[in-house]
Amino acid sequence: MKMKKRNVIQQIILALIFIVLCALIVLPFVMLVSVSFSNEQDVIKNGYSIWPRQLDTSAYKYIFKNPGAIINAYKVTAIFSVLGTFLSVLFMAMLAYPLSKRNLRGKKGISLYIYFTMLFSGGLVPTYILITRYLHLNDTIWVYVLPGMISPWFVFMMRTFFQDIPNEIFESMLIDGADEFNIFFRTVLPLSKPVLATVALLTFLGKWNDWYTSMLYINNQSLVSLQYLLQRIMQNIALLQNDVAGSNSMISITDIPSETVRMAMAVVVAGPALIIFPFFQKYFVKGLTVGSVKG
């Protein structure tokens, strides 16, 4: 009886601890949304709050002052994020699968070559020259997709997961007359949902948050990413504040939304990721712990 009571107390304590941790994790996002719907002057005077003291949508009006540009940037970012994620996961899985085979000739050399690319890169200038002058990917949607499509870290993660699949499954399919492509697409991929979902989620987030590619390779304004467009909005606000501060204008700096716009941009950008994450959550933990325990 005492043991049962002690277990109940322990469960209650653990539940309280996790409730507090969840609250600490959710609270910053709640405050972020709250500030985005707050008045700029109120935020400057009173600071952040969990609930807006004065409901104000000026920050979102400022961001969506030109809705066509935002919608187009959303469309471009969604296209290259989904397409880039699909192609990256597919080709990385196709590379990792043969590396998981014990009898692959040159396996160590190929693995060393892939690992070498994790340590050294070509550098910014050679990469820029290659992409713009030889591959001619600048000002195209493919500049977001093709460079960096293969991540050595994810390849090794997938390889480790594929190695844990029982070899008897492959042997039985070979006996039944299946070739490697049928084994890969009909057996390996369906059994590898945890690692595929994890890699897909992390790749998608990396693509979705990409602004650096637009800054380097995109001059066509209809192909800029959402992140880069929002960054330019913040730069415009900073320039406007500097102009107001250096002049005798009747406009006060506090009248120009800055902090609230920054938070509103975070909400706009984080929305799709928050929608997608629940669909990958059940695979995420298992996918991240791939290879951590060996039997």
C-alpha cells in the first residue's frame, strides 16, 4: 500500500514538472503572438505581456501593405521547400541504401569521400562562380533546390537506420525475384518512415528559413524567398527610423512599428512549420535516436 502511494506521489511530481516545462516552452510563443497584436508605443512603455493591453493590428497591416509580394514570396518558398525536401530525402535515401550493404565494393572510400565534404567546402567565391557562371542557376527556382541537396549527416543517419533492418527481409525478396529497386521502394522506404520523416522535417525547416540564397543569387524580385523579403522589410524600418531620428520630422520613432513588426514576422514565418510538425511528431523522436542504441 505504501509503495502504491509512493508511486502515485512520484507520478504527480513528474506530471507537475512536465506541466511547468511545457508552460516555459509555450510561454515565449504566446508572448510573441501577444506582442505582434500590441501597440508599438505600449510595448515600448510597458514591455512585453502575455495578453495585449491594447489590441492593435498595425504590425500585420505594415507587413501586408503589399500583399502581392508576400503571397508571391510564400508561394515561391513553399514550392522550393516542398520540392527541395522531396528530392533531397529521395536522393539521400538512394545514396544511403547501398552504403548500408556490407558487400558493397569501395564502401569505405565512398563513405570517406562523403565524410570529407562535412569537414571542407569549396568556399563562397568558388561556389558562387560555379553556380552563376557554369551551372547558370542564378535567378531560377533550382538555385534553392540543387545546391546542398545532399547532406552527409543525414546520409549517415539513414545508412545507420537501413543497417538495422533485418537482412532476412532482403534475402527473402531476392529469392522471390525482386530486384534492388523493388526492394528499396516497396520495402526499405515503408519500413524507414521514422528516419525519413525526421530528415524531411529538418530539411524542410532549413529550406523554409533560407534567406541567404536569395541574397546571393536572386535578382528577380518574383523569386525572392519569404525570409529574405521579411528581412528587407525590417531593413526598411531601420532606415526609416534613422531618417526620422536625423531630421526634425513631426513623426516620432515610437510611431514607427519595429518591435511589433519583428514579432509579427516571426508569427508569419513560423505558421507553416507549426502546422506541419504535428504530422511528423510520432516519428521525430525515434528518428533522432537512430543508432544511439546498438544491440
